[in-house]
Amino acid sequence: TKYLEIINYSCGYPSGFSLQPVSFSLSEGSFSAIIGPNGCGKSTLFKGMTSIIPSTQGTIFLNGSEILKKSLSYRAQNIA
């Protein structure tokens, strides 16, 4: 059962733009959408979750494991 939980997570770019801390959880079989206007941080959140940009705080759990402590290949396979 896949379960995603994001707790007080933030990430940012070297230019200074930073995603404000977010928290939410998703359970297997659920359907959710992240919506908002251009520039509100939707893509930034996903780039941070996959370590394309560095996280600045918070924790992300997938199936009870902290994914930011897992290998890049694990994250790539499981976040998708």
C-alpha cells in the first residue's frame, strides 16, 4: 500500500525563491490534484520531492520510509 505523507516540507532555488512549508498526505487509491495559479510553487514542490532542487526543511514519507534518505534511483522509481 503506497502512502505519501509530506510534513512541513519546503524547498528552494539558489536565486532565492522558496516554497513555503506544506503538509499533506495521500493514501493508496485516492485521487488528488495540486492546482493553483502560475508561479505558486506546484512544479517547485515536485522538483523538491525528486531532489532536482534542494529541500530546506521537512520530511517526506513514502510507505513509512523517509524518501529523502533513499537513493536517487529509489526516488525516481517510486515518486513517479
